[in-house]
Amino acid sequence: MEKTNDKVCWEARWRIDKFRDPTGEIARALQASLPIAEALQRYKDAFLGTEEWMQNVALNVGLQNLIEIICGIGTATLYNNANARLGVGSDATSATATQTDLLDASPTWKAMDVTYPQRSGQTAEWRATFGTGDANEAWNEYAVDNGATAHKLLNRKVESKGTKSSGETWTLSLQITFS
């Protein structure tokens, strides 16, 4: 008998696009689902840079929720446009699978931009835009959850990506590819 190994791989890719945006015009356009490539063309003089990085820790509470969704067990809350949020905080404590929240005492959670999350092939992408008055602090930890009521974090990533200031708009996106 031939031995087979079953495994599901999960590859996370994070991205932040940063803009100078004192009027909030760029934030409003991105929240309405303006593609990043278009924003870079339209607002090139306001563009501050892009940060990209990989990996995260899948959290047990999120994986358990995914199993409930797959099996149709109970009333599991989806990670969809109506519920999902991306969160950021300033805590730099290493991520572990048993954590259930961002560790910052008051992290900032933002709802999905219009039309997100999206799926292409085996990749899901969540995107949220943090406008001029949102999350003006050190950005050290990141996660996606399924809403304020359910609040089951799918993952957590810790990596310093700078300090967001008032008058700036940062768009955070997370792609997870399953294979």
C-alpha cells in the first residue's frame, strides 16, 4: 500500500500602501474599492511607500471557526464583507497559536473596503483602509477577525512597519493562499 501524506498549506502575504492624505480623499476612494494600482497613478505625489512581508501564525480559535464553517456546524460567523475586519496594534509580543486577540490594550479594527474580501483561485484577500484619524500609532501587530460580536481571530502577525501619523492613509491587505 502506498503511503500518502495529507496536508493543507497556508501562505500569508501582507501589504501596506501608505499615502499622505490630509483631506481624507484618498481614504474615501480606497474604501470605495479603488484598486491600489489606480490609487498609485492617481495620487502618485502623495504616495509614501509600500511594505510587503509574509507569514503569520494561524490561531486555534480561528482554525476551529473555519472547521465549523466547512462542516456547517452551529452558527459560525463568516470572514466575509459583512463581518470581517483587519486589526492593527502596537504590541510586539511574539504570536502564538493559543492567543485569541491582538495584545495592544486598544487595537484599531477596520471593516472591509467595498467588495472585499475577494477570492482568486485558491487565494483569499482581505483589505481595509485606515484613514487619517485611524490607528495613528506604531504598527506592530496585525490580524483578521470575523466581526465585533464573534471576534474570532483567524491569525496574528507581529512585525514593525512604522508609525502611522494623522494626515496619512494606510491600506492594509492580507492574502492567504491555500494549497
